[in-house]
Amino acid sequence: MTASDVEPDAPAVRPLRQLLSLVSFRRFLLAQTLSALVNGTLRFVLVWITLDLTDWQPAVGLVGLALGVTGLLVAVPAGAWSDRLDRRTMFVRLSAVTAVVLASATAVVATGTGGVALLALHAAVLGGLLAAVAPGVQAMVPALVPPERLMNGVALQMMSMNVAMMLGAVFGGAAIAVAGNAGGLGLLTACAAGAALSMRAVAMPVHVASPRTTRLGAEVMVGLRWSLGREPVRSLLGIMLVIGFLWGGVQLLLPDLAKTELGAGAFAASALFAPLGLGMITTSLFLASRTSIHRRGRLLTGALVANLGPLVVVLAVSRSYVLTLVLMAIWGVGGGIVMTMQRTLLQERTPDELMGRVMGLNTLGILGSFPLAAAAAAALTAVADPTTALVAMGITTTMAAAAITLRRPIRTA
């Protein structure tokens, strides 16, 4: 945070107004919003293109597996790299490469020269790039906002990231409806390039990188031992794994249910994700404007157990388009609470020299769990219909969420 970014009377200013007055933080929000838009749109576009390429149901799960499996491999090492390197530069370079790969995928789809296998290959590369960007982005927030405004900064960053990811499906569906499947991928190419340009203009404070006296693998293990050896850090990371697993299942199976059970086309199916984003906007703006929130652990527990899995079960069996829209809005309200509280509590308990590695593990939960969800979706849809598959995933994650959050480390956090 530069000196010009700090107002003399900052503590007296309303939290939301104070943060939005920081020029570098606004530029950061734009850059990571565009990056998140790529992430959210890509998943819907790939699912829809796969449905057009083949009638084989497990293919959707397998393409999703390709998109997410590289996240399992690179998220934690990328977090360690972000502790070593300049995080802003790392974001710019990775986003530029992402734009190049997306341009290649656009050309392949536009010319009709590739099938599911080539689509899955591009998905695997893009999944790795997106996972590599995420830890550094999350680690930048505490450096760009005053310490007493961390919850507010996290709320704004989570709002822009999650809304972009949710509404990305809507933009992707609209682009497909107007310009075909290649149009959706072309939109993402422009977004990735825009993210790189916006982040170049961010003025970051000097980052004291960790000394390169040990191998990267050893540094990864230091972060892993520290994170898994402490409560509530361990449980907070477990929560993100549960959230990522179920969110992956919804992204993979809801478009299919919308198409087959609700009779929705590409845009109508993608529009189901819009109320989710609106719900998260409402919650995140509320939290961003609050000076403080008491009993955050209990708030996190209540929103997670009551909102995560149970609503997804109802979503799966809904045969009304309007009801599904309403349920998605409610899910977004609860999701905004869960995501903001989880990240705030986690970053408050993490020193800066380990922030990248811990955020890498956090990224592993939200991105790396996607291949687990894809594998589960592929296995379940091979023996049952998509409705049964989503119900099973909703029940399983409800039980897992309760087992983690009803324990003392989270309730008293």
C-alpha cells in the first residue's frame, strides 16, 4: 500500500468508502475480477461444449477432471513461489500465458479441428494456470488494506471474485447464444489479457520474499506442517475443501439438469447462476460495510451447515425454473457469509511469510477439489441419473460440514 493510498482520517471513514478510495486496491479488484470471470465462465463453457460434442454422460465429468486435476498439482507449489517472488509480476505473467492458451482453444473450437480429447488437454493447461494465480491473489489482500480493515477487504475481494465466477456462467451462456461456442472462449481471451494489464498498474508494498536457502519442496512442507498442525487453521482449510467439492458438483451437473429437466437453452441454463451472484453481492456488501462482526465462528458454522448441502438437495429435485432461481439466490446469501468468514479467520491467523503457502492450500480446497467433484460426478452419472448424483453429493457434504464446524475450534473462532 503506497502513501498516497492512505487517507489521514482513515479510521474515521466508513470501511467500504475507505477501501474503495485506495487506488491500487480498486485496480487489484478489477484485475482479479477479470481473472475470476475467466474461471467461472470457463467451467460453464467447457461443460456446454462437451455436451454439444458427445452424448456420453461421463464425458462432462472427465473434462471437468482435466480442468481441475492440474490444480491439485500446482496450487500449493504456486503458493510457495508467491512467497518467494513478486506476487504482482507473477499474476501478470500467468494471466498473459492464460490469454494465449485461451486463444488457442478458441481457434480449435472455431475451426472444428478438435474433439473432446483436445478440449480436455486445453482444460488441463488452463486449470493449472488458474490454480497458480489464485494463492498470490489471496495473499495480496492483507498487503493492500489496513490491518483493521482485513475483513472488509476480504469481503470486497471475495464478492468480486465469487460474483465474477457465478456471473461468468451467464456471460458465457450469452456469448454462446450470440457467437457460438467459440464466442464464449473468445470472451475469456479478452478477459485474461485485461486482467494482466490491470494488475500491471497496481502499486504493491515491498514484499519481503522468503530466502531461497532451501528447495521449493522443503518450503512447501514447512507450510503444510504449519497449517495442518494448528487449529482452527486446519479446520478452516477443511471447510474450503468441502465447499469446493460441492460447488464443483453444482457447476458440472446443474447445466445438464437445466437442459434435460427444465428444458433450458444455453443462456437460460447459465442464467441460473445469476441469482447466486446477486445473493453473494448482498451479503458481501453488508459485511464490507460493517466495522466488526462478533462470534464469527458461530456465524460461519450456522451458514455452512444450514445452507451448503441441504439447499443443493432441493436444487437437484426441483423441476421448476423459478424455484431453482430462488434457491440459487438463497444459496448465494449463505455462501457469501461462509466464504468471507472462512478467509478472514484464516488470514488473521497466518503470518505474511507463510501467507502464500497457506493460501495455496486454500486454493487447493476451492480449485483442487474440482477434480474430486468431477470424478464423483462421472462415477455417479455412470450408474445413476444427474438428479440422484447431485442429491448424493449434497447429503455427503452436509455431513462433512457438520463434522468439521460443530467442533470447538470453529465455533469459538
